[in-house]
Amino acid sequence: MAGSGTPPPRQPRTPAQPPGGQAVSPPRKPPQVVLIRKEEAAPPAAPSAELVAPAGRAAAPTADAPQAPSRPAPPAPAGQAPQGRSDDELFDLGGLEGMTMADLLGPEPGRGRASVERKAAPAATQTAVSRTVDDFDFDEEAFLAALDENEPVGTTGEVVSGTVVGVESDGVYVDIGGKAPGFMPKKEAGLGVITNLKERFPRGLQVEVLVTREQNADGMVTISARALALRQSWEKVRQLEKDGKVAQVLVNGFNRGGVTCDLEGLRGFIPRSQLLDGENHEALVGKTLGVSFLEVNPETRKLVLSERRASTAARFGELEVGQLVEGQVAAIKPYGFFVDLGGVSGLLHQSSITGGALRDLREAFEPGERIKALITSLDPGRGRIALNTALLEGQPGELLIAKATVMAEASDRANRARSLLRQQEQEA
């Protein structure tokens, strides 16, 4: 309106109509698509100092992460989550399962990631420990065979067999199955003196030796044929002593105390007091004597022999209980007579002299007198022989009044006395 001062509103310009009088529709705008992004929960990662912030302080944004515009969220009622989002969406609680407060706070200063890596080590160790022998390629037979191959051959005191593989001027080499052949020094080649080793030990000879020293750094052991021969000799001598045998020895020397001899390669000694002819013992060199054993000690190498004991042992072999023997009264003791029976002595005790009353032993016999008596007991181990003349009497005390008659008829009376002895043995 004129004079009001207010311009009239603009009207939209209508497009020109095309010829023909038809109206044209305006062009349509393309549809607009609004992209609404939903925040997806990131996969749980190992907590670290860079990702986990201290409680009560927001995590600092990183340079790579896009900065979203901060819009103030509408306030939610107390005790309720913001509208449209649950607690699980706001807090990824699933990634915190199994974590401790130390994991949330991160490693201590100066330790870095080493502590995290160290925590994972026990699991791998536990896996390795749980494996058994069956999980490995283990051949027990091959393992035992390897042990046998490397086992030392020959220990001190062991007897081994081998083959002579070499002879030198100072000794012999014997193959005993070890890494190196065993060495036998010349002085250990045997008993006595060996002048020619090559003749005594030709190559290829099978020998049995004793190990005297275990292998050295080169795997060689020291062996001895002499030590083995000595061991075998001592064993033979001890068996002879045990059996109570009489051995024959060759006298090869003498000294002031007796003579020396050789027995099974061993050096023996016979004291003068144990010789039958001890007054002239120098003349026994080169002779063979029958001896018995007084002491056999391989540890101290002492071999003491006795010719007298051997003579006694031989004489004991000729005697038996009930036998009538004849001897000479050698000595008178308060308890009886000692009678020499030719190499052995018998005791005629005072209780076995006569059945009558005997006031003095000299009433029966005198020293040096030859008498006949019965053997009533033998003890070869102790060298004792018990004699009896009372059994030869026809009546008690006959020996005191008719001694000559008793001695003359001793053989016939001995037969009767033997029958009496058998009866006493049966009754006992």
C-alpha cells in the first residue's frame, strides 16, 4: 500500500511455460543419506601404561585417533544408564575378566614389558615339564650298548684272559678287550726267573693274568702272571692245611734259626725246633722233607712248616683205637708217663696204669723202660694219644706184682681188652 513504507513480499518466479501451454515440473533434489556410526567395542588388548589411565583421570587422546566433537550428553536420571545405551555398551567388562589390580595399574617404573613377558613363561615351562620319555625318540638298547662300550675293562684284583699281541724287552702286551692292550712288566711274567720273554710268550698265546693296576689316561691296565700264580699257590697251600695233608718240600737254604724251602713256588721256613735233625740242619740243603703246616698267612706272606708235626701226622695215620703199641718211657710227670712211640708221644695217665693202689709212679715203670700199652684215644689235631696198661691186667694190681707176665702176654690180653672197649663204646 502506498504511503505505508513497507515493501510488498516477493513472489516466486514462475518458470516460463513452454509453447503449447503445458506446465513443467521443477527438478527433484537427490535423496540425502545420513550415516549413523555405531561405536563398536574394540577387542580386548593387554593393559599397558599407555592404554590404561590412572583412576579418576581421563585417557589422553592420541595423535592418530580422530577427535570426535564433544557434545554434551543429556543428563540421565540417577542410577540409570544414558538413554539408548546399556552398561555393557558403555563399559567393555568382558575384557577385564581374569585381570588383577596390578594388571590395571600397569608395570612398575623401570620394568617395562619384561614383567608381562615373565608372567607368560610359567605356562610354557609347565608344558615342557609335562612331557614324558615316550614323547622323545629314546632307544634303551642303544643307550646300554654305548655304556658297555665305554665301560673300563679290568679292575684291580680281577682275573682276565687275553691274547699276546706284542713282546718288548721290558714286558709283554696282552689284548684283554679294552681300548688299549694290557702291559705285563718283565718281572711280573711268572714265578722264578724268565730269561727269554719271546719264547715264553709267543704272539697269539692265550694267557690268564691278574689286573694289578687299573687303566691310565691312555686306557692301558697293568697285568701280572706272577701275581696270579702266587694267588693260586696260596689257595693250594691253604687247602692242604685244611685237609691236614703232609707236603713234600725241597730245602734250598739255611740260617741260624732253621732252613728255607720251596713249596708251590712259595718261600717256606722250617725252624730248627721243628726239624727231626735240628742239630745238623746245614746238611739238609738239597734234600726233600715231609712237612706239615704251622702258619699259613697270605696277607703277611708267612709260611711256617714243621717236619716233626708231619712225622706225627704220618704216625697218626698208622695208629687206631684199640691197637697194642710198644714204646719207651721218655719222661715221668706227677700225672703219668710220656711214652715215645717212634715219632709221636703217648700219655699213660696215672689212672690208667693199674687197677690196684699205686703210691708212687716208679713202682710201675722206670724212665727208659720199654713197655706195651693199648691205645684208648686218638686226637690228631692236637697230637694226643691216650695209653692204657690196666686193661691188660687179669686182676686189679697184677701189673705191680707180675709185670713181666703181663707184658709177655700183652698180645693175647689185648684181644680181650678190645672186646671190653667195644662194649664200653656201645654202652656210651
